[in-house]
Amino acid sequence: MEQVIDIISWICLLGGALVVLIGGIGLVRFPDLFTRIHAASLADSGGAILVIVGCMLQAGLTLAGVKLAAILLFLLFTSPTAGYALAHSAITAKDDGLDVDIESD
Amino acid sequence: MFLGASLAILVTMCLAILRAVLGPSVYDRILAANMFGTKTVLFLAVLSFLSGRPDFLDLALAYALINFVSVIAVLQFVERRARNRAKEDQASDAVKGGAQ
């Protein structure tokens, strides 16, 4: 049973690391701001869930596991909110014709 | 396993710094800073298991909250500054138009 949990947690950790890495590459290589927001927020949500669930499986029902659950809860509230605020701010600035060079590269 | 995950997260943090340095607009830089903060939280969580010190989880928890508040504050600041600049430009254009 312990080995099964170990294997599941390794799969979660490595999958999360892969998602995070792909998000980082997307953040550097995508052509404009909104595609970059897409890459970064996918990596933020999916990568955070996978990595923290992997750690939680290692921690079990301890204080560390509860802290990890709290971190996951905060991240799941804050990172979509920050992504939405950023995209909203950028698109209103663009619509009002303020001088931000969003369409470049 | 923890080592591999922490290395991948470190590489991603480097990529986020690269985007923050390259980023053509200020929003790209804010996005990169936000991503760097989230990855720091994950890195601290993994590091606490890698080094066997669960104290790091408290730091990760605090970092998650501070990161969100700072991103929202910087966004507010940038938005207000851009709006004030546009307003000043309009005002100076109006003054010039009246003088001619």
C-alpha cells in the first residue's frame, strides 16, 4: 500500500514538474502577451495542483499535509485572480489606446 | 524524485526571469514576476521534503499570500500611472490647441 502511494506521488511530482517546465518554455517562446498569459496560468494551476498533491501524498495526514492543503487552496484562489486582473488591465489599456506595446515580437 | 522536480522548477524560474528581462511591455514583466512567485512557493514546498525540514512550508504559505497582494498592487499602480499620463497628454494638447 505504501509503495502504491509512493508511486502515485512520484507520478504527480514528475508530471507537475513537466507541466511547470512546459509552462516556462511557453512563457518565453509565445509571440504576444495573451498567449503568454495562457501558458503561465495553465502552468500555475495545473503544475501547482500536481506538485502539491504529490507532496501531500508523501506527507500523509500530518501538520505538513494540512499546511500543503492550505497552500493549494490559496494558490487556487489567487493565481486565476491575478491572471484575470492582468489580462483585464492589459486589454482595457489596449482598448483605451494607452501606450503599451502588447503586440510585438 | 524531489530533486528532479526542484530542478525543473528552478529551470522554470530562470525562464521566468528571462521573460521579465526581455518582456517588451510592462504586463509581460508583471506576468513573469507572478509566475516567479508561484514557482517559488512550489520550490519551497518541494525543498521542505527534499531537505526534510517542514518549517519551509510556513514560508511557502506566507510567500503565496504576499505574492498575490504585490501583483495586484503593482497592476493598480501601472494602470493608474498610464491613465494619468494619457490625461496629462490630453491636457497639454488642449493647451497647445488653444494657444494657436
